[in-house]
Amino acid sequence: MTDPMALLADVAAACPGGKVVHVEQRPARDPTYGEWPAWVPPPVDAAVRGSGISQLWSHQALVAQLAHAGENVAVSTGTASGKSLGYLLPMLSAVHEGSSAVNGRGATAIYLAPTKALGADQLARIEAWAIPGVRAAALDGDTPLDERRWIREHANVVLTNPDLLHHTLLPGHERWAPFLRRLRYVVIDECHVYKGVLGSHVAAVLRRLRRVAARYGADPVFVLASATMADPARHASDLVGAPVRAVDRDGSARAAATFAFWEPGERESGEGTVSAVAEAAGLMRTLVAKQVQTVTFARSRSGVEVVADMVRRSLSLGAQEVAAYRGGYLPEERRALERGLRERSLIGVAATNALELGVDISGLDAVVMAGWPGTRASFWQQAGRAGRSGSAALVLFVAGDDPLDRYLLHHPDAVLGTPVERAVLDPANPQVLMPHLMAAAAELPLTLDDEQYFGSSMHAMLDSLVERRLLRRRPKGWFWADEGRPTDLFGLRGTGEQAVRIVESRTGRVLGTVDEDRSHSAVHEGAVYVHQGESHVVTRLDLEDGSAHVVRGDPGWSTQARSVSAFDVLTVDESVSLPCAQLCFGTVRVRSRVTSFLRRSPSGEVLGEHGLDLPERSMTTKAVWWTVALDPVLDTGLTLGDLPGSLHAAEHASIGMLPLIAQCDRWDIGGVSTVLHPDTELPTVLVYDGHPGGAGFARRAYELGTDWLTATRTAILTCPCESGCPSCVQSPKCGNGNEPLDKAGAVIVLDVLLGGRSQFRD
């Protein structure tokens, strides 16, 4: 590959509107090796060595040794550092040796992956090794019933996902008894994905698995893997509910890398900056034209298709040379793309994070990121796709129109010099744990001994479930009180609320679904709903039936819902004093109601506002909030009339900056601001977890409150706009149409909050 600095000069010349604002070069890293385990049986040894692996890196050897010795282990080393070999050696060794049992299945293992693609990669690798006695099979929602029966009775390595454990294996554990009785290993790949509400659900599923396995006399070893995991021992222990040892010293070789932070230029019209997607396409075009194999990551499927199409058109190339890679492709399509990357016939690919998680593709020449990928963890996952042996890599981060993007653009050390965020989850969240207690009781009657799995809060939740007649208390424990299966009542990826179906009125065809909590704002009567590029207008929202009825047609405008929100403080769990302010964490009830919607022309002009008659929604969740003393704020020259816009702007910016310290997206959280709250009797800004019971993000904000709010102030202050823009205080999800907003006032209020005297208006 051409020298990365020379490439940067080339792309700067080809995209003169934008500019590089920071460059950092990191040297190559030499490998360190560990000893090959003596306990690996000859057939496994021959299969692995026959695939071209003759030495183990130090972290691979340590993980293999710890797992073989029966210790739970979490490995957190870089992308393409061979983490899987660390757990495959002990797992496949145990399975092979167990194949000499009378029934041919003396040891079994479960491998859990967050995506089918990742599971398919691991299955292909195991099958390619053709180790005698190892019978591996993928089990997911698409597996036919006859294949499921064969897997239950004969497979000794099952590659699946947490959802299938929850819905199928655990509720039907009696049929899986021979498999569970011999369960030796459970592997959880890409475990950093399991955070927030999903992570809390998966933690409950893993506790249920441990409990059911113990019923059959098994105590499996858990091995967790991720390229980007802060405090891996803690996160893994939170997931599994048992002590886990961390291995995070990477022994693999690493190519030199150059990181560049790129600021897009102004639009030709002079109205704002070029989008990160369009700018990234321009950079990728220059790299691909020089035969630099490049992957460009975008956050949406539509963005990926746009990038690939722009590059192909500008260079007159076909899909065999520049392609899109995203979820929803058929397996054969995905395999063909991966093969093209490995063989280097595919020079450029635009991808979603479907290419981020563990797929066996690495060693590309360059990575371009169209906007901040959401977390430092994702940043390093994506950056790790670049770097062929002996060739330097180029990683380009293109800032989007977002407060966090702009902050990181001018504070690169917050990415390159700071550890990845700690994934947060809350296994004790009653909204999550209570339905899993119902599921556990249906699997095996619950007893007080089960506190070792579900914690000390279990007893109070069981009493509540008995009062609601969902469980029965008997001398031998708590029993499920219904005929149906509780696991059919809830999934792992939400709050259990029923999705609203979007139905085309003319044909009765279901176009898709929307979460019930979003239906009021997304598919209210009169809303314009876009499906696969085609516009539809909602004619009726039937909340009782759970359906929204639409007619196809483009009315020539878009719609934006407007809402009002308020909150009640239920408990203050923790608080800390700041200069002239108080930072609190606790339980709140958030109340919201969609009141109207705006019709906007393609240029953004408001064509009209129309009232809606929708019920108020409420949610009890966890929140972080801050109050500020009124007199010090007014002493700065702000007036009471300035406060609504000042607090509102600070609220928006703080929501946009929370992903800096917690692995969340701004759509996972919400906020409310008020000049005088009846519970606090002070100006108050609240940021809450957007899931009933909480997801752990608000707690993380409280724990790092000063860092979070200081970064928020800096992001607003350093934005070059005059009165507020999407890069600082405007929000794409604001229910009030981003009104009122006072950028200068937000900085002043945050100055008072943090104890400094603002010079913003001097």
C-alpha cells in the first residue's frame, strides 16, 4: 500500500472542501508467543496445525489453559487477534475425548453469537477441521423441526443465540437433558454487544442456564470474548453471575496504523456542512481509484447503499469491484462478498456494523468511518479491519453533524487516548428480572437457594408475582401458575410491549412493525410513513387492535410529531453536591403525550400544525438529574425568560454527549428540562433511561457526572455556529421542534453548575 501520509495528501487534494484536523501514527507491534498445551489430543492438534497454525500467541495459550483448568475467563484482545482459538482448543479437545463415551457424547458445548453470520463463520471453521467425534450444528429460529431433533439427540457442539436459549432450549430442557448433563463449555462471543436492556435480559438467561445445568449435575466453564471490552472481568461477571478472570494482554502481531480525523467542508449552497456519508464516499472514491482496498462504515443500511452507489458511479465500476455489505443479505451473497475481500478482487465495500462483529475479514488497507460509530468499542472494532501484515493501515474518521462527532473531532485524545467505555447493564432491574423469574419457575420450581443466581431482591419479586397470581407458593417452592409458557410472553430485545403492525389498507399486507412506545409519534393519524423508499400516509391508528392503517402515496411533505413531557421524582437513590448545584440519581416516572404534528415541505418549511387526541403514556425508569440554584444563574445576567431555552439546549447537548461515557445511543435515552420543577423547586434537567426499570446508562452518567457535563459544556462552547445547530444543541428527536433553544445560555448555566464564571457573553 502507498504510504498513509501520502494517501492523506491525495484525498485532501481530491476533496478540497474538507480537511484533516488531527493525525496520529501508531507503530507496528511484534508478537509474543505462548506454549502449545500438552493436553491437546493428537486429532485436534493435527487439525489445527493442518490449517496453518503452528504457534499460539500468548493470550491464546493463557485462555486455553485457564478454560481447560475449569476457570471462567473473559478474553479482550484486538480485532483479528485469534481469540476464538483460545476457547476452541479446550472446547474441541473435551468434545473429541468425550466422543469415546458409550453414547458418543461425553462432553458438549454451547457457542452463543449475536449474529447468524458470526455463528456461521465459526461453524464453517469447525467443520473444515473435521475433528473425529465433533458433531457441530447451528440452531436458530430457521432450523427445521427434524434437524432440531437430530441436534438434540446427536450434536455435541451447538452454535446458537441467547434468544433460542430463552424461547426453546431452557423451556424444553427435559428434552435436552442428555446434552445438558454433559455441558462442559459455554462460549459467549462478542459479549460487549450485551449491554443495556438486552444485556440485562441475557444475564438473566445465562443465570437460568446455569441453574438448569446444575439440575442435571453440570457446572460449565464460561468463556467470553470481545475485541473491545472495558473492565472485562466485571462485565463478564455481571453477565454470567459468577467470578470471571480477564485476559487482556494482546500477544498478536499488529501492523502500523495512521489515524486521521476529517472535518467535512461546507455545502456548495452554503447551508451547512457536507454530510458524513457524502464526504466518506468522496474519500473512498479516491482510495479505491488508487487500488487501496477500503471498507467504509455507515450507520444505516440506506447510507451504505448510497456510499457504494456514489463510488461505483463516479469510477464507472461494477458491483464486483465496489459493493455494499449489510444485514438482510442471503448467506451465499455474504460469502461471495467476503471471498472477494479476501481475494482482493473486491476493492471497496460500504458496510454497516454487520462487518464489524467477528466476521473473518481483516487486513484491508484502509477504513473510513462515515460519522461516529456510537462507541469507542465500535470505533476500535471497525478500525481493526485495516492492517495487512507488513503493510501500514489508514483509518479515517469523518465527523458527522452531531455534538459528539464535533467534540471528538477536536478532542481526538478522547478516542485515541482513552479506554473504551464500560458496557453497562442492570441484572437486578425488576422489569427485566420478574418475567425471567416466571420463566425460571416454569422450568424448575424456585426455592430460596436460587438467590445465588437471581440475587437478594428475588424474594420480594416472588411475593409480588404470587399476589398477581402468576406464581403459586407451595411448601417446595414457587411454581408457575398458568398453562402457557411464560417465555412466549416476552423477548430479550425490549420491554415486552406488543409491536404495532403497519397495514396497507388496500391489500391488507403488513408492511412492517413499530414499537408500541414509538407508535404515537411515528404512525399517528396523518403521519407520513416511508417503507423501502415509498411514502405512505397513516389514515388510522388503532391502539386497541395494535395496528396502523396506511395508504400508498406521496403527499409532498413529511411529518414531525410534537409532544409534551414531564416527570415525577419517586426516589432519590444517590446525590452529590456540586458548586451551586446538586446531581442526583434515582427512580422517576416520565409522563409524555403526543399533542400534534407538523407538516414540512422538502425544504423544511412548516406548512401547518394539526392537533392529535392521544392518551398520555407513563414509564417508571432510572434517571440522572441536576438542579441549579436560581440566584447564581440570574447573577450572570440571564433572565427568567432565558432559562427555558438555556436548560433545553443543555439537555439536548448532554443527551448527545452521554455516549462518550456509556455504551448507548442517543435513542436509548430521553430528557426533560423545566425552569421550576414541583419536586425539586429549582431549575432542573433530567436524562433518563428510555426503558422501563432502567438500562444502566443513567447510573453511568451519574458516576461520571462531572466528566460528562464538562464535555457537554465544551461541545457547545467550541461549536462555531452562532445560535445553535445539529452539531451542538439541536436534536433530531426533539418533541418540541427544537424550540426554544439558547446556546449561550446553556453554557452559562453549565458554568454555574460546574463552579466557574462564564465569559461567554462578555
